[in-house]
Amino acid sequence: MLALVAVAGRLVYLQVFAAPAYAARAAKQRVCDLQIPPRRGVIYDREGEPLAVSVDAKTVYATPAQIRDKRGTAQALAKTLGGSAKDYLPKLQKDTGFVYIARKVDLEKADALEALELDGIRFQDDSRRVYPSSELACQVLGFVGVDDEGLAGIEARYDRLLAGVPGVLNAERDPWGRPIPGGVMRAEDPVDGESIVLTIDKDIQYKAQLELAAAVDKWGAESGSIIVMSPRTGEIYAMYSTPGFNPNAYRTANSKGFRNKPVCDAYEPGSTMKSLTAAAAIDKGIYKPSSKLVLPPTIQVGGRTIHESHGRGTVEWSLRDIVTNSSNVGAVKVGMRLGEKGLYKYFKKFGLTEPTGVDFPGEGQGFLPPVSQWSSSSIGNIPFGQGVSTTPLQLARAISGIANDGVLPTPHLLLSVPDRPNAVPTWESKRAITVKASHTTTRMLQSVVTSGTGTEAAVAGYTVAGKTGTAQKVSPGGGYADGEYVGSFIGYLPAEDPQVLVCVTIDEPSEAIYGGTVAAPTFSSVAAFSVAHLKIPPSSAAVDRTPGPGGGKVTQDR
């Protein structure tokens, strides 16, 4: 009787209390869940050219219990798929009914392996992400992982649209991996991802990368970055920084190339900020372009002596002359007339205290300290771009505010979702200065290119407005690093109806340092190509161009 009670108790325990756990273990032994990956959506450029596509591939898996010659099979896998036999042998020795051997295998290799008819080796249809143009727009596009999830760039930002929904194959199998007749089987088809169209123009992107790489090499620079965009809409035609990388082989690439510097990295912009200081003074009504200021060779502010980049005597220059000749002393005088609160207010209006809102992950932000944190010398360096930092994209947005009738656009990369037109977000804009002030500032910035520090930025047949910048780099230990500069040029054209804005920065050039020398010629080449490619008519005001090294000058009607 005691034995029977014990057996009955054990049966009750097994069939009632422990039953769910044993049932789960049994199901795990015989039920195989296989995920069926969806095909990821295509990424197109604005003209319908594919930038990222998914091609057919196969996933190789194994049922180890069916493999008699495990060492021989491991050697065959290594010979066909690559690697060494010791990479595969531990997988084949596992006590399981399913194990992945290789994911995203090229069809050619998979077919060669399948032809060997190896016991226990199975195949599942799959897809593999491919970037047809290799390094083109690499930082913008980013890349995906082995499970097709976006890990960087646009692939990560719009992963929900692109990824789709995986399918599932659920089936009962015996210990040798064979289907059990009459067993449970459930299949859910995958839902493929949606395609998207970017604002990127493949041809402009290629030209921008080519010219930037040539400039970095020519001037012995550490790196460089470039943005080409519409100052009207905020659509980004091209974006790149050196070094780049090949997203088809991102696992072996130098991770330094992953960083999209125009969006993520801030720097002190230097004299390009003088255009914003001048625009603020014009908008506030303090000065006109013809207003005269007496400028000594240097100026003392808060115990600091501000110098010009090139020595000169005392002069009487107009605001136009100050901008055209990129005068530090003149910019300080204009900034002091605006006052600390006035200057901060306008720089805030130009978006220097906030991210741009670009649809790209990991956007960085520059630094404009609140007035309460300004030192006695801040008003002596912030007006000409020291003591403040921006990302290249923040600066491009701010200058777009001058080009776009005083309105800041939101830079963006998504143009459309072909199958879901309502999924495209609306892009906000906000006013920085008046229409009149923007037009007046633009005419003043034209002088920089016709007769000032930016003559190398001229484009045949087009009026160009822009500004050079040559900024010392901040030292990690404080102060400024000796001999380390960022040369830049930012401008737009046609000046009377701006359609294209280009921002070029050359980091730590060694052969020359001035933005008008190292960056302006790249602007000229890329801008000229862009307006021709976009079929933007020449300017009626630009009547002649005398070719010269790097660009020459444009003669304009005034």
C-alpha cells in the first residue's frame, strides 16, 4: 500500500505539477522554429538610382545528428564557404537538431555546397544587403547587421520602414531532423520592407566626394567634409567626410570612416560667422553695407588684443569692406554695437543653440554659451567665430537663412516613401531675419567672391555669395593648438535666386591654411557641376569670367 501511494503521488506530481515543464522540454526537442527573413526595402537616390538593395542569398544550417563524418563535413564547408575546418567542427558536434553554419551566403557558394549533397546540411532562402556604388554616400547610408537590422546612418534611422516583418516556419521534427508525418506545422509569410527615396543626388554626391578627396590630398589635410543642399527646401543633395569606408565590408573597415562629420562633429567656424554678425547688424538697422567704421590695426577687449590675419594700418572701411576683407577688428566693432544680448539673440535665431532637426541618428550640436557665461573678452571673439562652435550642418542651415529670404529650412534626407506618400514628414521652417536684410546681406557676400577673400570660389556664368573661414583648432588641454587650422568656405548660387548651397571644410591642411585657398576651389568645382546637373539657368548679372588658377574672378553688374 505504501508503494502504491508513493507511485500514485509521483504520477500526480509528473502529470499535474511538473507537466508544463516536461511538455515544454519535449516541444523544444522536436519543434523547430525557423525565422524567414523579409526582403529589406531599396534605398534610392532622388533620380531613382539604387543606393542600397537586397539580393538573393542563402542561409546554411545543419542537423548535427544526421552528420556521420563531422570532420570531413567541416573540411568540405571550409573549402566551399571559406575559413578553416576548426571554425565549423564545434557547430557540427553540438547536441541539437538545428545550428546555423553561415548566414547571407552568396548563391554561387551556396549552390556549390548544395551540389556536394552533404548529410545533415540544409539551406534556407535569404537575402543580403548590397551597396552597388560601394563608398558612395557611405556615411549617409550606413549599414545593416547580420539580422538585417539597421546599425548606422539612414539604414538605422528608417529601419522600421525598411526592415519589414519576418516570417516564421514552425515544424515538428524527429531527432535526425526529419519532418514528423502529421506533426504540427505552421508557416507565416514574411512582409517585405518598404523602399524609400532620398534627397541625395548620386551624380552630385560622386562629384563632391571626388573633389573633396582631391583637396584633402592636395593640401596635406587630416580630413575634410562637404555638404551640398538646397537652401530653399533643406534637401541634402550630397554629404560626405573623409576618410570614408565600403559598407559592403564594414566589418573590416576602419571605424573612423563611419562618422558622418558634417552632422556629428562640431568645430569653431571662424570667419564664416562674420556673415551672421553682419546680417544681424543689418536686420537690427544698426548699419548699412555702406556704413563707415574706423578700424585701428588691433583692438583691446577684456584684456585681450584682437589682431587681423594680415597686418595693416588704421583704415576707414564700410561694413561691406569688413566682410569682403574678413576683418576681425571690424567684426568685433559690429558685435560690440549689437551688444552681448543682441548678438546672442541673433545667433540663437540662426539656430546655433539647437540641433538642426535633420533626420539622421546621432546629430551633434555646437556650443554657444548663454550671455551669463560670457567672459569680459567673449564679445571680442564670438563675433568672428571664436569661443563658439557649430557642426557644418548647423552652419549650412544658418547661412541658408540668409539665402532663403531670411527663413531657416530644416535639412533632411528623406524625399519620399513611394508606397506611403503620407509617411513623409513635413519639415518645419522659422524666420531668422527679414527678407530685406537677407537680400542686402547676400549682395554684400557677393563682394567676398568678386573682390575679397573668396575669389577662388567664383563659378562661370553665375553670381555667387559666400564667406571664407580660417579658424584655429582648440587644443584638448585648453587654448588653441599651434599650427592647426580648419579652412572653410560656404556659399550659394545663383545669388539672386539661391538654389544650391555648398559648405566645404578642410581639417588641418599642411600646405596652406586659408579657407579661400584650400576650400574655395572645391566649392567652385562642386557648385559649378551641381547647377549644371540640376539645369539651373545662368545668372543674368554674371556677364564675364576670367579663368585663372582655381577659378578666377567674376565681373558683375552692380
